[in-house]
Amino acid sequence: MKQSRKSLPKRHSSLEERLSRARRSRAVADAKFRARQAQGKLRRFVSANFRKDEVIASLALRRGECNRCGACCEILFKCPFLKKHKDGTTTCGIYEDRPNVCRLFPIDKRDLQEVNGSCSFYFIEKPVKLEKAS
Ligand code: SF4
Ligand code: SF4
């Protein structure tokens, strides 16, 4: 007599199988993150060079200050001009001549997802309307 699927004893996966599944899902998450970073780099390049009005509108919603963590200089790869200091801060070796994409980071809130929460900037939803003085 054929045994139905339901009545078959549950097969417990071995530790090795579980570890390999965890490794695979980590690799997939990592690949997705890097793909998002690559997409972001391209998007920022286009925005900074060809969509100035959109950049101005987006920056009007940005708040906060740079904490010099340097995370934006290590998106996909570490920039060769990035200098790391003992106190955890960083500086740019070509600060005065750094490209526009560096000057403008983060352009919008999607950019924050590429630096794993290190960036101290944030974005508000709507521009704040100033009330008329009475
Ligand atoms: S050029 Fe300077 S600001 Fe731009 S990524 Fe490199 S270190 Fe960072
Ligand atoms: S990730 Fe944000 S806080 Fe960190 S260096 Fe870049 S702009 Fe500054």
C-alpha cells in the first residue's frame, strides 16, 4: 500500500545542510546589496551630472551633518583617496577636488540604504513651510 506524503516521517535536516542553506541565503543577500549599491552609484552619477533640478529638490529635504564615517567612500569598493584615522573618522585625500557625486552624498533617502545605517544625514517627507510673521 502506498504511503501518503503526510504520513511519511519528517526528515530533519543535518547541521551541515542548515549551515549551507544559511551560507547560500547570506550570499544571495550580499549579492542583492551589492547590486543595489551598483545601481545607486549609477543613479547618483546621472543625478549629479544631468538632473540638477531633481537634486536641488531632494537636498531641500535633507537634514543632518556628516559624521565623517567614510561609509559612502566604500560603496562597492574602497576609494583610494579615503584616509582612515585612529579615532574612527575619515578624510578625503582630494577634498577640494572631489567629484560632485561625493560632494552631494546622500542625494536622497535611497542612498542611505547603501551604507548600512552609518550615515548621519536623514530626509524629511515634505519641505517645511515658513509661516508669515504677523
Ligand atoms: S574622492 Fe574623496 S569623497 Fe570621493 S569617494 Fe574618494 S575619498 Fe570619498
Ligand atoms: S556616509 Fe554620510 S555621514 Fe558618512 S561620510 Fe558619507 S556623507 Fe558623511
